[in-house]
Amino acid sequence: MLEVKVGELAHGGAAVTRVDGRVVFVYGALPGETVRAEVTQRRKDFWRAEVRAILDPSPLRVEPPCPFVGQGCGGCQLQHLAYLEQLEQKRLVLTEQLRRSRLSWPGERIEVLAMDDPWRYRIRGEFHVLHHAGSARLGFYRKRTYQTLPIDDCLIHAEPIVRALPAFERAAADPNASRVQALQLTWAPGSNDLLWSPYPPGTADPGFAARAAPLAPDLNLNDDSIGMQDDGRQFRVRPEVFVQVNARQRVVLYQRALDLLQLEGSERVVDAYAGIGMLSARLGARSREVICLEESPFAVRLGELNMRLNECGTVRYRRGKVEETLPAVPPPIDALVLDPPRAGCAEAAVRVIRESGAKRIVYISCEPSTLARDLARLCDRGRYTLRAVALVDMFPQTYHIESVVGLELNGSA
């Protein structure tokens, strides 16, 4: 057992301290606190530890409103930290990631866009199924384990999703559903439509939805697709395609991206990692032409359908990896939008982006470490200059950080 005073929060939600020169990540501690912690993992270059007692609490510590936090739920990492301080700690984490990549951007210049109400924001959730003695419960993994903790509420998920949990537990309890390991639930805001999907795919028996429906009579349960509204347009969404899980902050994120692009209506825009086209449609309404680059065949098919449904005639898709499709886009490219997965852009993609000559780039990221890595590559040898950095809090109560960054091409580089 260690008795230590901890420092700043690291990306991941643990507070950092040192013991005999070794870095120790202390989960459950807040900056400045003195705690008693138990070491749970010893590795050559660092240790992990769990708080067992708070000896000198931070004045910013709050009581988590969710009872499952105290039972070890791994879904939220920051409920014990006051919300405004969560934002400050995320800003510090993003600042440090940029610094490590030798990008000079003062933390005070990072714009922070918070939520007015940082609860009940998730419109998509993945719930693990715990089968036991002819019954089934839904829940989340306990932190840093693969053991499922059953839950009957989740304060960061939209209420219709929580309301549907008992219905899907009943459906999963049937012996015919014994192979279902997890369920993904997606709600379309402003509607009663709920999209559900089992994991592994195809493991739900034909009667699965029929068993769930009687316990969720006010919800329309769909296993194929649902319609979702964004900026006055309707988009088809399927389980296998990406959708921003925070619909309220999605509006804020996309508006900030558009502000950074400064489109006047005559531009040619490339939307890389375009997905099903929610941002693409907004770009199409403000530019002359949008070329969407997307690798997923499911997303391309839905994206093309969504563009037809919304009469976005100036938006076209090209299927393939960015590093393969972008070189075939003829110049000029006035603006380029990047919204890659958590792993960021492949190194080959960064090379072709640098060579594209795009005058302005907006990079949307859900992972600050890969964002900083890619920005450093784009700005190498003065090719691009960082012009703006904003943190859009898409994931309150958790350590996850969503950022949107503006870059500008240097003509002399």
C-alpha cells in the first residue's frame, strides 16, 4: 500500500505521482490529493494503483451521483470531479499532448466549448450481456476488467435507451439468445425510434425483438436502420456505421468546424473520413463542390443515399482509403476536413494530405495523442500553420477529449 500525494491528471483519468523515480498512475485520485493506494499492476516503466482511502481530499472532489461508480463501473472516470474542473483538466491534457509533439500552442488559447447539462447525452450505447441461470442482465465492464457489472440506469445515456434495458434483458434471457454477448442501442433524438444490434452479428434469434417489444410499448424497435435529424435534414443510420454519440454537442462541433473553414460558397471541399455524410451535407450547403472520401462500404452506401434524400447534388462519394483516393482528386482543393477514427491518420495519408495543397484544413479528433502526432507531421518544415484549437466536450464525466483544429497552408513551404 502506498501513501502518496498526486499531481496532474493524465489522459485516461488517473492522477500521476512518482515513487522512487517510477511513474505511478493512481486511479480515483484528483490533483493535489494525498491518498492511500494499492498497486494493481507493476510494469517495467510504470505502475498502476487504485485509491483505497482519501487522506486529504481536493476541494473540487464531488460525490458521484451514479451509484455504480462506487461499484467499479468502468464507463465514467471523472464523476468525482466537479464539471468545470473536468474541462480544465481536459484542457491541460490536450495542451500537454501538443507540447510533447513540439507544437507551440498555449493552453489559454484552447477554446473550451462545454455542455449546459452534462448528463443524459449519449444516444448510442453498447451494453454487455451477463447470462446467468436462465436470466440475463445488461451492463458495463468493471474498470480495467472484462467482468460485467449489471446496471439498471446510466446517467450519461439518453433516457429512452435506459428505459429499454429491461425489455432487452428479457429478450436476452431466452435460451435461443444465449450466444448474444452484447447489444448496441441507438436512439434517434426527438423520436421514439430505437435501433438495436447484437454482438456478435447474427446471434439474435428471429423472436428476439418480439420478446422485447411488450416491455417497451412506447418505443419503435428497429434492427435495420433509423432516421436521424441533423440541421433540418434526415439521415439513415445503421448499426455498423459511425454516429456522433452526443447529438447536442455534435451541433456545436460541426458549427465550430464550419467557422474555421470560412466557406463563402465557391470552394471545392474534400471531406475525408466522411462517414454517412452529416457534416458533408452541411459543407455542401456552403460550398460549390464536396468530394467525400470514405473507406467503409456501409458508410458509402448510406452516405450516397443520404445525399439523395437531402438533395445534396454537389456532394459526391469516392470509396477507398484517404491515401489512395485523395491523390486522384484534381486541384485546387480549397478546404479539407479530416475526421479520422481514434487511431488518427495513417502516415501515408498524412503524406498525401501535405501534398494535396489544400489551403485550409480542419481536423476533428477524438484522441489527443494521435491528433498531436498528425498535426506535428502536417506542420513539419512549415508546410501548415496551426491557427485555432478548440475542445468540444462531447463526453462529460469521462476522460475522452474531442477537439477541432484549424490549419492553414503556408505558400512559401
